[in-house]
Amino acid sequence: MNEDLIFSLLSENIVILLAAVFLIVVVLKGVRIVPQSEKHVVERFGRLHSVLGPGINFVVPFLDVVRHQISILERQLPNATQDAITKDNVLVQIDTSVFYRILEPEKTVYRIRDVDGAISTTVAGIVRANIGKMDLDEVQSNRASLIDSIQASVETAVDDWGIEVTRAEILDVNLDQATRDAMLQQLNAERARRAQVTEAEGTKRAVELQADAELYAAEQIAKARRISADAEAYATEVVAKAIKENGIEAAQYQVALKQVEALNALGNGDGKQTIVLPAAALEAFGDAFKLLKG
């Protein structure tokens, strides 16, 4: 009697325990908590049913299965090096780096198997195509526009995969040694040409300045001569006027004054204290002193 009672109680508890376990499993299967940095792809009977975003989500237990857990964080592809030939037939090696993130995981998981490999291959082809349209000088000087062009082309190519290319970078443009030597030789030649042009311009400027200086000097000399001539003409005019007004005595007075000044100059010179003059000169000086005295 006691054994039947115990067995009955155990049977009822087992049913309750099983029901509780089943309820817990249903809750666990039906409630999905998705982290902020992920999206979950849910399948029902092997087909895409929904995509769960961050937070608490509810699914049908035993029917809906979370098949893929996709991170939506930004990713960086490993740095890659692509060989390309420019428009002017120069072989270059382009080091690239690409950053992307998955926006629509339902497209990514069902349309492409190896995302990184597919993007790397796409980037390599686009880089070669864009480099082939540009000369080497354009590749080195217009790197920003080249990066923008590559990024736009990659975004268009990977749009069907639910991927956004956030950034594409060209890290370096490498050349072979022969091309580097040729560019260095060209650079040295350009520097030498610029130095010669600068030297020629300096010489030309120096000649121009010298000519300007000589012209200025000639103008100043001519101006001085003109002033001297004007002064002499003025003096002559004054003397002529004096002669006209005072007669020949004014002219004799000027001649006598010049003779006396000449005698003083001879007497004041070094080593010329003894002067031999003809008698006529002495008479002329005497007459000059008489005129001055008169």
C-alpha cells in the first residue's frame, strides 16, 4: 500500500519535472538575445526566414534555427600588393588596404562564400584597371583621386553582397630598380636644367642692371654738363652785359682778375715758389694790378 502511494507520487512529480524542463527548453529556444555588434540569420525548414537585430528577439522553437551569427563590425583586409602596368608601360607594385563592414548578412551568407577573398580579388582587378588608364606621373601626383575612383568601383562591385566599403587606401607605389634609376637620372637632368636657367636669368638680370647703371651714369653726366654749360652761358651773358654797360674796362678787369688768380695759384703750389717769367708777362701782371687798383 505504501509502495503504491510512493510510486504514484513519484510519477506525478516526474511528469511535472518533465513539463518544467520542456517549458524551460521552449523558452530558451524561443528567446534569442543578440549582441549589439552582431546580426543573426534565422532559417526555417532550411530556408531564410528572418534576420535578428541587436536586443531580445522571439522565434518559434524547434522550427526556427539561428544558422549564422554575423559580426557587423568594420573589418580590414590584409594588406595586399598588386602588380599593374601604367598607361606609359611602367610596371608598378601597388600596396592597398581595404576596410569594409557587412550591412545585409542575408545577402552575404547566401551569395558569397569567402568574403575576404572575393573582395581582395575585386580590388586587385579594379586597381589594375584604374592604373592602366593613368601615366606614372598621374599615379604619383593624383593618388587621392585614384583612391576615390577605386573605392567607388569596389562599392559598386560588392553592393550585391550586402557589403559597404568604408575606406580604401593606397599605402605605397613601388617601382623596379631600373625605373627608379631612370627617374633619378631624369630628376637630376631636370635639376641641372633649372640651375642653368636660373644662372642664365641671373646673368641676364646682371647685364640689365649694369646697362641701367651705365645709362643712369650717362644721364647724370649729361645733366651735369648741361648745368655747367648753362652756368657758363649765364656767366658769359653777365660778362657781355657788363661789357655792354661799362665798356672795354670791364673786360680788361676780368682778364686782370684771372691773371692775378693764376699767379696766386702758381705761388701756392709745392716746389713752385721760384717762378721764371718773361718780361712781357711781368708787365701784363703789373697792368693787371693797376687795373684792379683802379
